[in-house]
Amino acid sequence: MGASDEMSSSATAEKAPLSDVMLAMDVVDTLRHNQDLVARELNGEAREKQLIEKLRQLYHQQGIEVPDAILKEGVAALGESRFAYKPPAPGFGTTLARLYVGRKRWLPAAFALFLILAISLGGYFLVYQPLRAAQAEQARIELAEQLPAEMDALYQTIFEETKVTQAADDAAAIRDRGKTAAAEGNRPGAVEAIAALTALRDTLRQEYQLRIVSRDGEKSGFWTFPEINTAATNYYIVVEAIDSRGNALSLPILNEENNQTETVSKWGLRVPEEVYRSVEADKRDDGIIQRNVAAVKTFGFLDPDYLVRVLGGTVTRW
């Protein structure tokens, strides 16, 4: 080799300061990217020297001088797939490794999902289930103890305050019906019984007068023809319940014309014709009904004590 060759080798070394291993790897990479060259020279009984010569020319064109030993090493390495990447075989360990490598992608979402699941399970087992259990126990105590005790207390009050046996008998029947409902787990039935007992007690405690309405612009009485017998005439006086403080009360009244109960402050009380005519004459005399009290309801009784003859029927609309 002359001086010019030495200078070229020196320049090449400065341009590409590669180790032997790196050069061998580069040779293999060059062969991989020149598949036609490899196919022509290595298929069958290709001559290694010709392949090495062509490789030397390729590197020379790039300004790199590669020793023959390195070129031989690269050709041998390609045949042995020494520098080729072989992906790991599928398996449980490989899957775990890939999960670990990609943890930055899936770990935040997995943590959020775990947190949501933990909160949900904690809420269900630590809050919801104890709350439901407490509610179930409260319902059991209410049906087994509280509601029956309230029924007994109401019945006892009615029994002590009533002045008619009918009220005590009605209260006993309602109480027994309510206790049966409570024992069967029928809360609405038990509550309905308590409401009926409360209404019965309140009725016994009421005190008022049934007064015939006697105001300008309002009827004090009226008459109608019943639909089932148009040949007959029903006579009514209009009454209202006034308590001891002068307040008008609203009471549940059964309308005999449609068999429906309405809570009203005034209603028509059916009376014989002579009572109706008497009230009519009283009002016609001076515009004021002097004998305006039709009945008196006192403490301990269910029904008012009527001071005029009545026929037992009432209406809420006229």
C-alpha cells in the first residue's frame, strides 16, 4: 500500500470510527437491505469472495474501508441470524413483561377503576346494607310493637270517653282488624285502622250545635223530586255545625243522592214537610229564624241529639 492508500485509510478511520462488532452488524444490516444481492450470491453455491467484493465496493462508495475479516464475519453472522431480532415466544411471562412496560398507559385507568370499585363496594357493604338492615328492623318494630300499642291506646281512650256502647264496639272491631293487618305485615292496613280509631275518638270529643242557616242571600231550605220516585217530594233544611267558640266546622257528610261522602261546612238535612214549613214560616215572619238550633252534639256521643224531626237523609249539593 502506498502513501495515498495510507492517507485514504486514515481519512476513512476518521470518518467512521466503528468497532469490529459494529462493523459486522452494519454489514449484516446492509445485506438485509439488499435482498436481491443476498439472493443472487447466497442461494445455491454462491461464492463468498464475489459477495465480499461487492460488499467492499458498496462501502467504498460510502467512503468506508472495511477489512475482509469483518466482511466475512458479517456474511457468516447473516447466515447464523446472529444480529437478527427474535421476538420472545408468547406466554404468561411475556404478557406480564409487556404489561409492565406499558404500565404508564393502563395503570392510571386501572387505578381509577379500582378506586371506583372500592368506593362502590365500600358504600354497599358499609352504608347501604346497614341502612337497609336498620330500616327493616325499624319496620319490624313498628309493626310488632309501635302500631299495635298505638291502637290499644286509642281504643282505651275511646272506651273511657264514650257514653254509648256502639263507639266502644266499633273501636274494638277496628283495633282487632288493625292488629291482624300488622301481624301479617300489612302496614297500610294497620295505618288505616289507626286513622279510623283517631277519627272515632275525635268524633266523640266534638261539641257543636247544628244551626239552620239564616243569612241574606243563602237558602235556609229547599225541596226536590227524588229520581226513583218523581211523585214524591223531599224537603231539606240547610244546616251548619257551630262549635262553642262560634266557628263553623267541616264534617264528613254522606250524600244520599250519589252515596258519596264529602267533607262540607253546610249540608241539607231531610225533614218532614211540616218541619220544613215551620222553618219557612219562621223565616218569612221577620227574615230571621228564631228557632234555628236543629240538634246538639255533646262530648262522648257519636251523633247529635236532634231537636226537630228528621228523616235520616242528607245531601251535600243542591
